[in-house]
Amino acid sequence: MKILFLTTNSLATNPRLYKEILLAKQSGFQPIVICFEFDNWSKEINEALITKLKGVEVISIPAGRAPYFIWLWSVVTETVFRIMGKFISLPFPALSQAVSRRSNLIIKALNKVSKPDWVIGHNPGAIWPALKAAKKFNCKVGFDVEDYHAGEGHNKYLQTLARKLMVAALPKMNYVSFAAPLIMQRVKMDMKFDKGNWVVVLNYFPFDDFTVPINLIEGPAKMVWFSQNINADRGLELILPFVKKANDNVELHLVGNLDTEFYEKWLKGISNIIIHPPMLQNELHHSLDNYDIGLALEPAKDENNQLAISNKIMAYLQAGLFVVATNTPAQETLLRNLPGHGVCIDYKNDNAEWVFKKTLTELNVIKSQRTMRYKNFENRNWETASMDLLTEWNR
């Protein structure tokens, strides 16, 4: 059985999609992928991921300005439809292009694909192409809602376009998966619609990405934070004053593509901060063995950020790290049901220093309970969470 996956991102910037592709491959399906490639920090990682997908047909579309006229046309149509959308109700194809200039580029690439049995879209710009492909190939269609797209950023008009697209498209899907319970609840509120084939598939990672903690880590509290980019407005500003004052009692390890302006303003001269370049996902997860505390510092910058459960907090929990997280609704709900696995910072009242000082007084207990926390998550992984996806694909 062939499954066609569509995304407006690259594989390196969409790890959830990559897990689905591997799931399909390992389950005996034949995956086909239409994705994009970016000429930036993610390029090398993206190429490495594609190399690992032996036997998988990957159709990569350049996301840059070459070929120039194709890129220019996608930009022009996106701009025109966004302007028109302020005055008229856009038809489905125009609405999709207004949401993402990459929408039509995916549709064009469908001509390179042989008939699949399923087509599954990721990211808003792939919603209409997924429905278009389902009609073209007379196959079933699904969609993954990793984020609350109608609550991303602060541009109310673009949020409205995304909401209209989701409300129009999701009822037409054979199934819809969501990365967090609060995101699914919020989308249901938008749609005033509840369908039985909507499932929550948390962003767990494969069991083999993590190993049983063997030795206690001696020395200072070793904290880790990772993301695609190390830059401003990611929550790090909440804890950096404490880290600077903590000196030899704390090490903060940051993993990602470092923004030079953020480094000059916030990190330069702080000796107990160590920077690591971006890593492949499994390498990053194995490296978590070296730390005591994982930081999930979502700054609640928009509605999506409040509702989402990030990749990083799931990785910390599976690795057995103690989690220090900001109290967004999603993260606070998650940790409230996991006593002993973490604590929340009140990002509104900025009690980060108090929380960290209290956490350091309990560091020996935190270190000694690492194996216990790891074992609590042995059966909470991608292999178990993805069973709902396999059920839909096999239905």
C-alpha cells in the first residue's frame, strides 16, 4: 500500500512527519514524500535524513528563489490572494495559496507521483493539495494538526485565513491526528464539529532513541535546552539572569543554530553556558544522558504556544530528565499528572530564580530518581502512540 506524505517544510524541520514516514516504511507500506529543501543550517541534516530513507521516494522542491520565475509566481499569487481575501470570500484553491505560497508548488509536484492509497498532509499549506491529491488519485486522505495554526503569531488576518482553511477542509478528511489534547479541543471549538475519527497522537519519540541511565552525573546541575534556533523570545531570557549568578553550581547547555545577535546581547561572557550545533534527532536524544534537568521554556508568545506540547518536553520525559517548564496550560496540565517528573515556572510572575534555587536544593534526590523517571516512560513512546495512526491507515 502506498502512502503519499505532503508538507510545506523540509524533513529536518518536521520531525513528526519524519517519524510517520519511518512508521509507514517499517510497517510494510511504501511511502512517497513531497517536501521542500532549504539552503540554510538545516540543509546538511535534511540530506542526511533523506539518505537514511532508503527505498523511499522523496520529491524535494527548492524553497529558495531558484527557479526564479516559479518562485516569483508563487510569491505574487500569495500576495494577490491575501489582498483579495480582505474583500471577498476566497475559493478553496485561492485560500490555500493565500495561506502558503508553497501550496501550488506541491500541487504541481503531484504530477510526478504514481497513484497512492492514502495521502496525508502536514502543515496548513498542504491541506488543499492533500484534498486535491485524494480526488486526483481517488484515494483516502488524512491530515496531521501539529500546531494550532489559527493561533500562530499575532497577525489576526492571517490567523483568520488559516482558521477558514481548517474549518472548510478538516471535515472532508478520513481522519485527523492532533499533537496535543488542547489543540484538538480548540479546533473543535472553531468548527463546532466533533468527528469520531479525530485522534490525539502525542509527540513521543522511538523507544530506542533513549537509554537506561546507568551512572549518576556528578558535579554541578547540568541543564539542557534545545531547539532549531537559539534566539530571542524562546523563553531563555527567563532563566539567564539566574544562570549567570549561579556560576559553578550550574551548567546550561544550548543545542541549536545560534543567532549571533542573541549571543552578543544575552550569552556572551557567561562562562557556564555551553553552545552545541544542531544535531540529528537520535544523536540529540542520546546526548540527553549527559544532563540532569531539561528546560521547556515556552514563553506563551501566542495561543498556539500555550496549547502545544513541544518536542523537547516529550524527549526530556522519555530520557528520564527532571523537567523545569513554564506554566503554559498544556505543560502545566502535563506535569500535574506526572508527580516527581518536573516543576513549573510562573512565566507571568517571573519566579524562575526561586524555582531554580529550590530545585538545586533537591538536586541529589533529582539525580537519584533518574532511573525511576525513565522507567515510568518505558511504555510511553512513539511505538505505542502511533498505533492509532496504524489503525487508521489499515482501516
